Amino acid sequence: MTLLQLIQENSFVYFVDLDTNIEEINAFICPKQKIPTDYLPSEKSYFKEKQYEKYAMALKKELQREIKHLKENQILEVLLKEVVTIKNNQVRQDLLLSSILSTINSL
């Protein structure tokens, strides 16, 4: 499956910006219809597990470490807080984009 097919088969894309230390810089959810065409991967782009293995293994270790210290309802609470944070970030980004578009349209 190509990366483009993966995007096209879902209603939204979850973008995560990481720094060189695999620390999250920014994360947001974007409906696939709002992704600019020039941001989409080519039809020849494929997900290569080995390319992301370092990041996936680091994330897996971090999650395992956190899960060991949490009970089931604590995990759900943490996940819910993450979803709320993501949603709040998305709302702020949508407001900013609307403001920018309004400014551009008024020029």
C-alpha cells in the first residue's frame, strides 16, 4: 500500500512533528480534504518499516515504561487527556487558519 493510498482510505491524518531526539514538537489531526495537494506523498511512496524502526522502538519502550506504572482507568484518563489536548490544538489551529484566510480575503 502506498502512503497516498493510506491517506485516501482514512477520513483524517494525524500529523506529528518530531525533533531529532524523537520529542514531539507539535501534533494535530487534519481532515484529508484539507491537506494541500503538494503535501501529499507521491504514488511511489511506500511505508518502509526499517526507515521508522528506531522511532517506533523508542516510542514502544516509552509507552511500556509508562503503562507499567498505570492502572487501566489511569491509562484511559491519560488517553482522554491526550485526545482533548489534540482537539484543543486543532481548534486553535483552525482559528488561526480562519483568521489568516479572513485577512487574505480582505486584502
